[in-house]
Amino acid sequence: MTISPLDRAADSFAAELARQRTGRGLSKKQLAILMGFDPSYVSHVEGRRHRPTEDFARRAESVLEAGGAIWQRFREYDDVRHARSGQPPRESPLPGQWLPPGTGLVVERETATLVHTDGGYRCVIHRELYNAGTEPVTRYLVRVAVDRYPNDPGRSNRHHREHPLTFAELQLQARRDDGGGDPEPMHWRAKHDRDAFKEIWLLFENGERRFPLYPGDRATIEYAYSVGQDKWGPWFQRAVRLPTRHLAVRLDLPAALDPQVWGVETSLSAEEGPLRTAPQRHDEGDRAIFDWQTDDPPLNARYRMQWRLRARPDTEPDVDTAGTRVRPSDRMRGIGIVQRGADLLRQRARPFDLPAEEQVARNIVDRLTAVVVRLDELHPFSKGVGVAAPQLGIGRAAAVVRPPDRAAEPVVLLNPRVVDGDPDTDEQYEGCLSFFDHRGLVPRPLRLDVEHAQWDGSRIITSFEFGMARLVAHEIDHLEGRLYVDRMAPGVPLVPVEEYRETGQPWRY
């Protein structure tokens, strides 16, 4: 059975009314009396036996102080009703008159900008507020949430328990501008402090004075905060928690990383789907700017921008922001990769006692996976890439390998052991994150059978072929205290990475 758009809009109104009523602990009869209606009328509207009227919606909005939610659902219903009947639509309301009196705080325009920096991300939120209520506004609630692995909630929860978001690292700053002079700083106070999110009251006051937002007045607030690369996944979400007339989002990403951006949206009345309009890209110098916007977003809607950063071309010179040449190994060292010469790289890694050490193993694998993500932002790694725990200064038997197909899930190796290999070998150039200034010709089996542990301590055997066999063999060598140079034939020279860039070839399989 199909439901008409008008029925869906009426259902949304009734659901919002019920949600607001129960949230305030009122029965249907109590709400009806407060609104001045017959005691059964609210029950009839929530039961879809009566359709909402404008007078009913205004009274419900005022009594329940719903922040515009009930009124907006009525407007959506009324627009569908007018379109269906062929009546001309209502005239667009004037600013300051687009919601009924007593609505409360309104966002007339929000512009949210996220900038990718060397150390992570800087977020700046600019909101133009209008007080359509009857009381002065003295504080404004904001929420900062992080999710390192948005498609894997369990991993994100473990990661943020180990590496919680802190107020100190946010470097939160806020200010208010009413158009009458220089913007004034706003004090703030923590409301909720959790590992992966913070709720913060921005106060309409500072050390010098208070400046409430009075009914009928407008003001612009702006707040900014920073989050490190290790805590921010490739997403930026805006949730509509107050009536909003216009929402704009901007992503400012390095053009050298060839960013690919898309987005999804969801609401209380619709499942997740693609943004109705695509983000628009334009470049400004070495930055790729993606802009997206929408008018009159429904309350409780969520708009999520997502992206993938591809690495810079392998031919691009290694230089820092001052133009000074930087060795590739310095880039690896800068993200925590131990370099050749460290004693730990020549030691056999200690195996895990599973399942007793499952949590220890998961924490280490989370760190390895985060480094793999960071590596893909620094370098193309079109052949795939792997990292072993000793390369992060951790002497435990764990490694993560990202296959050449970036869409494939990384392979996790715990306590791995080679049990068989193809007698046929080939010789290809390899690099190493711990020896990144050079490449070398290394013979490897074309197939490798590896026994490795699961989280519960059980063991399985996985067979790898060709390029994946080479990647896995390289990481298992690390866990046994070997570098690829130990596998090279005597007398075969190493090739500097600069020369390899000119002469190197893709693996041939």
C-alpha cells in the first residue's frame, strides 16, 4: 500500500506533536486543555482522525515551546495540501516573521567551514541568530563530536577510549557580533564531557559584561575548534537542531591530495540518501574548496559530507611549506614510523596470548590502521601498503596490510607464521616505510600460505598470491626482525628514491 505525500506530511506532524508532548510529560487531555481545545481533540490529531489546522499548530507550538519543530511540520503539511488542491502557495514570510511568536531561538543563516591542516582539522561555525521568543537568550549549546572510524562503531569506541577527545586540544574560541562594533569574546562552560563528544554552553557574557540576546534582536556568533588527525575521520556532519532558514557547508582540503567529496542526508521522516545537490568544487591556489548549501532544512535533519584523500603524485617533489627539500624518510618519521637503525627492527616481535590479550591486540591494530589511513594521504601506494607493530616502536606480533584495491578491507595479521610458499619466485622493486629513501629488487614467492590468529585465539590459514603475497611476506619479515635488504641478492645495489621515480615500473603479475 502506498502512502500519499499529504498523508506522510500529516503523519510527520502527528509524530512531532506526540514527541514534543511526551517529552514534556503531558497527557493528550492535559495538552488539549492548555491549548483551549476539547479534551479529545489532541487524541484525534495524533490518531490521524483530524488533520492539523494553522490555529492548532500555532497553539501547540506556543504551549509546548517546541523551538519551531511543530510549526515547521505544519508548514510542510500545508505546502503539500496547497500543491495538491491547486491553490497558490503561501507568500514567503519576511525575515523575523517566518515562525509564530514565542517560537524561541532561530538560526537565520549558518555557514560551517572545515579546513584540513597539517596536524588535523580546524572547524569554524558562523551562525546568525534571531530571538523569536519571549525571553532573553543567555547561552547557546554547541556539540563537538568525533568518530575516527565512522563505518566501524566498535573500533571507534575502542579508539576514543584509548585516545579521548579533550577540551585542551580543542582550543575552543567563541565571539559574538551584533553589528554595533567589534566582536566580543564569549565565555564558555562544559555541559557534557565524553570520550568522543563534548557539549558546551557558549555564554552571552565575558569578563567585562553580559550581553543577552533579547526578544526581537539579532546577533551573529562564531566559534572555532581544532581536532587532530588521529581523532577525525573523513566526514563532517551538520545536524539541524533549531529552526534554520539557510545552511551552507564548506570543505577546504589540500588540492595535492586529490580529494573526492560526496554527501548524504537523513531526517526523521526519510532514510539516508544522497544530497539532493552535489557539492561544488573550485580551486584557490593549492586548496580545493567544496561548497554545498540548502534552504529551510527540516528540523532534526542531518547532512554529512564525506571525502577520500588520494595521495599526491609520486613525481611531486618532497618540500616543506618553506620550500626546503624534505627526505621521504623524514615524512615517515614525522608520523611515527621507526627508521632503519633502531634496535627494535632487528628483534623478533612477541606474540599475543589470545584471547587473554585481545584488548591489547585490538588497541595495537587500531593504531596500525590509523597509520595506514595517514600513509595514504602522504603517498599514492598504488601497489598496496602495510605496517608492522615494530615500525611504530611496539614489539608485538601484529601487522596490517592494505591491498592494492583501496575498496578492499585491510588484512590483519596476528601472530603470523609462513607454513608454505610457492617454489616459483619473482623479483620486483620494494620499498619500506622504515627505509623510505631507497628501493631494492627483492625475490619473493608467488604464493604464500600464512597461519595466523583470530581474536579468540583460534588459528586459520590464508593463502596470498602475487602482490599480496609480497606485501604480507614483507610485514612478516618485520615481525621476525628482518628488513627487505636481507632478502636482496648479493651485489645488487639499492636505488635512491629519486632515481626510482624516473625508472621504476609497476609490479608485473
